[in-house]
Amino acid sequence: VKRSSRTFDFASYHTIDEIYDWMDVLVEDHPKLVSKIQIGQSYENRPLYVLKFSTGGSNRPAVWLDTGIHSREWITQATGVWTANKIAQEYGQDPSVTAILDSMDIFLEIVTNPDGFAFTHSSNRLWRKTRSINAGSRCIGVDPNRNWDAGFGGAGSSSNPCSETYHGPHAHSEKEVRAIMDFIRAHGKVKSVISIHSYSQMLLFPYGYRRAPAPDHQEMNELAKKAVSDLAAVFGTKYTYGSIANTIYMAGGTTIDWAYDNGVKYSFTLELRDSGRYGFLLPSSQIVPTATETWPALLDIMVHVLEHPY
Amino acid sequence: EQLFVGDQVLRVTARNEEQIALLRVLGEQEELQVDFWRHPNIPGHPVDLRVPFPNLQGVKKLLDFRNFSYSIMIEDVQELLDEEKESMRRSRR
């Protein structure tokens, strides 16, 4: 029986092997649009796969999406799978997706922290960090969203390896972080980075490591306002928005601050939904609704990037 | 495999900066093994913390003593995890 991306159960949580297998099926089903590239290996030598959505051309501007850098936030990886399928399905059908992909590429890393994710399936469902060993400590792992070279080691991150927000021994110490950094730097034309987390129902933008507004604060604020409004229009889920530092807390070493400081103007991070009762244990029945409502927000950002070249 | 039998997730609302600071201190006490699911940041915003079963009484006492307002968001984390596992098993079948 030929494998098909159509028979995949998007309304269920899946292991890393199932997701990686499904990525191959998606590529088989859309060979002219989707390809799978490996951007590196994790600490435990798992491949770091990225789906590339491209209609051709060379060195086109691009959007980077990643889900699940905090491994226990399962709704994000599940949303990543759904979103990948949606992008593939909508090309040639939806005018916005078609316009985006006719001019830009989209890169999507669904399992951004594969070691942590595998660990959540085998040993500790509530594992957040990477799985790297910390010299001189009994505690394992680094918070990969405090490991970037942007206000590294600052407020909201911890120097204690036993903390959930341990920033690591040095910036980009984590192979999973370094691989993304190398990829974005080498690519050179990534115009937007959207890093997806859960759960707080927020759309955030730089800065996290300082309270001063980013130079593009007003534009990002307006875009975020539109995106959360379109998201809320689907099921009424209310999101807040603003800079990381002013909306939640000061946090040094985050993905989107690094991206912004390295020339990626449209850098956002999403905190997906929770009903207020389940946290990271959101029932699988909420995967499709969560992904569905997130889609218009993602589309808003990507369309804005397309319409505002820089 | 790590089990979370009897662990609860408490949703705490800090009224002011002082209570935020107290919650942070709580998180730093290694022996309590509190795991913040939502970190303390702005007064009035919910803070979610998973507390291992053996430390529940101690943490709740502390919260009561300091006049925190809180509710139990998840009664038993392991029960939810078991449901999640069962749901995945059914889906796979």
C-alpha cells in the first residue's frame, strides 16, 4: 500500500519516528514543492530535519518556522505537522500561499529539539531542555531558548544547570541552536523567523533581553495586532501581544532576539493556546483547533513579509 | 520512566511584585522541586507550577501562610499522562 500524507492522523500526538516518517511521505506526495534537508545533528546524533517549501528559483528570500524547541510543548510539534501539510495543500489553491511560495521559500523545522522530544516519549513527558551533559553537574540539558547570542546570560535565564532556564556554558553551545544559526547565516536571505511555543496565548516580538523598544516596534506591533485579531476570529481564542520583555518577562538569549539582531526584521514568537486547564498536557482533541486558528496568524505575518521586502 | 503520581499543578495569582519575588524564591528552593509551567512575571497574571506529591503539603502551607490566592489546575498529573498515552495508543491502532 502506497504511503500517503492523507491517511496521517493530525488529531493525535506522534513520536519523533512517526513525524520523521510522515515528513518523507509529505515529500513523496508533493515532490515539486516539498523537500527535506538536514541542517545538522542533535547532541545525541539525531538528524535535524527541515522541510523546505519551494517552487524554484535560487537564493530566494525565505521565512523560517520552528516548532518544539521546548520539547514538552507537544502542541507545537503537532501544530508544525498540521501546518506543513496545510502549506503543501494550499499551494495552488489559496491565493496568499501561492503568492508567498511563488516568490519566497518557507523552511519549517518541526522537531527542533529532537533529543528532548524523544525523551518526553520515553522517560519524562515534562522534559523541556536539550539533553546535553553539563560538565561538573548532575543535571542534564540547556534551555535552547536562552542559548542564543543575544543578551546571553541576562535576566530571565539561569546559570544553574539544574534550572529549567539554564542558558548553557556559552552562547550557541547547543548543537540544535548552532545548526539553526549556521543555516540562517549561510542562507543570508531569511526575512522572517517565527518560533513557536506553547502555552500562554501570546504573539511576541523583540526584545526580550531589554525593555527598550526595537526600532521596528510600531510596525511589528501593528502586524501582531492584526494577526491575533485574525486568529481570534476563528474560535474566539484571545491572544495578547507585544515585546517579550514588556508582555511576559525579561529573557536573555532567545531565538527571536538573535534573529532580529542579525538582520531578520520580522522575528516573532508564538505561544499557542491552552484552555487554562491542561498546560503542556493539552488533549489531542485540541491539536486541530489550535493549528487551525494559528494558521491565519502565520499567514498574516508571511503575507506582510512578502508585501514589505527589505 | 519518571512517573508523576499525585503531582499537582497549582495556578497561583500573585497580587504584587513582592509575591512575584516570593514565588521566584520558591522556585529556587531545590528541595521543593517546583517546576514552573508559567513563570512568575507580572502581578495578576497566572503562574502555573507543578509540585511533586511529597512536597504538596509544604508548598500549599507556604502559599496559605503568605496569603496567595491559588487553585488546583491539575489534580493528578499522572492521570492526564495516562490518558494521553492511551489516546496515542488508540490512534496508532
